[in-house]
Amino acid sequence: MKLPPDVIRYLLIGQVVIPIFINATITFGIGWITFRQQATVTVWVLDKGAVTDFLGACYLLPAITCLIATPIVRGQVSRGEASALTVDVTGPWVRFFRGGLIWRATKFGLTGLISLIGPVMAGWALFGAETVSTPWFLFAKVTFATLLGCIVTPLIAIVAMTDPAPKAR
């Protein structure tokens, strides 16, 4: 994938740097609301467990980001604020994510979950604790979501930048 310099700059600033602050703030806020009354977070339980929370983020963060970012990027492309891309530039992988917005978000969410279920489970298993302190968990949660956002948000933007231009009415 050989992207033009203006596209790289657009992706780095608009789809990495700015989302870092958004993802960190939202993730911390949700984590604080959910876990603030607990001194520790149990790692391997379904209700308010660390692994469950991380796996939820693996699906929800890409899916929700797709629902929000795709219309924004499409609008920026149609106004000339961002460049349109072709599959020749991006590679054929973008075709997998084509489709209606809900379907696209579902594909991004499932891809995130399927890709990260093993590393998340292995990471928490290697950590080896039954519980973690809530502040440490919130730090890990925010770091994980921020890094995940830095990967998926530009990919979502690239797919949106390859969408066909809307038809004039």
C-alpha cells in the first residue's frame, strides 16, 4: 500500500492523533463509571471482568468507531478536505469491508474480536493474577483502547476514502 504524503498526513493527524484523546477520554470515563466502586477487578468473570471488558472493547471499539468515522470521512472526501483513494492504491483488502454502514461496522468489530481474542486471553493468562487493582486496570484499559484505536481508525478511514462518490440528485 503506497499512500500519497497528503493522505498519510491526513491519517496521522485526523485518524490517529485526534482519536487518541477521544479514545482515552471515553474509555477512561466508561471505565471509571463502571469500576470506580470496586477496589479490584476480577480477571476471569463474565460480569465486570477484565477479560470480558477487553474482549468487548475488541468488538465495540472498531464497530462504534466505524459508525462514527465513516460518515465523517466520507463527508471530508466529498468536500475535498481528504483525498479519495482507489483499490489500486490501498490494495484489495478494502473490498472485504465494503457494504452498508451497519454491515461494515459489524465486519470491523468481528475482525477486531477474532484478531485479538487470542492475544487478550494469553496476555491476561500470562499476567497470572485473579484480580488487579482498579487503577491499574483502568490504565491497562485506556492504553489498550488507545492503541487499538490508533490501528483501526486509520483503516476505517482508508476504507471510507475508497467508497464511491455519492450520486448527485
